[in-house]
Amino acid sequence: MKFASSMLAGIAIGALAVQGLYAQAKPPAYVIAEIEVMDQDGYTKEYVPAAIKALNPKFLSRGNNTLSFKGEPPKRIVLFAFENMDKANEAFTSSAYNEAWTIGSKYAKFRIFAVEGVSQ
């Protein structure tokens, strides 16, 4: 009986370890949002709080201070980090973010895309 219990416990611990390693194997994802704000007041007061609540993002950059090496830079760039591409996809396709985007699209033009990072 003790031996069987030990075997089951070992299998469960091993399965959890494999699942944890698999989750760590997925590279991070970065979401880039290029934004042209047409109504700063509405954008700041209505869209930004709704988007932050929906996404719970890790911001790497959010601002207007850009330096262009080639071509015309967007008016505003926001860079988010997510655990992996699946998490980024879940966040930006959620009903909560779709509601936020509906609000935001009244105040700004968006170009939002994700890129898979390099595993560290």
C-alpha cells in the first residue's frame, strides 16, 4: 500500500514538473500598438482605464517620444510583454478588451500586433 501511494505521488510530481517545463519553454510575446490619438481627453479618461483593466498588461514602453531611423514613426507607441503568444492572444481577443477597443476606436486609430520573442 505504501509503495503504491509513493508511486502515485511520484507520478503526480513528475507530471507537474513536465507541465512546468513545457510552460517555461514557450518564448515571451511582445505586443506593439501604434496609436494615432484624435481625442486625447476621451482616450485618456475612457479607453486607457478600460484597456488596462481588460489586459492587465506589463508595459515596457508607453509614450510619444520616438526616434525614427527610416520612415515616419507612429504618433504613439505602446509596447507590452506577455508570458507567451497564447496569453497575448487571449488578452487581445477577450470580450473585455473588445469592449475597451470599441470605446478606444472613437478616440484613436490603432494598429496592434504581436511578435514572438526569443527564449532566454
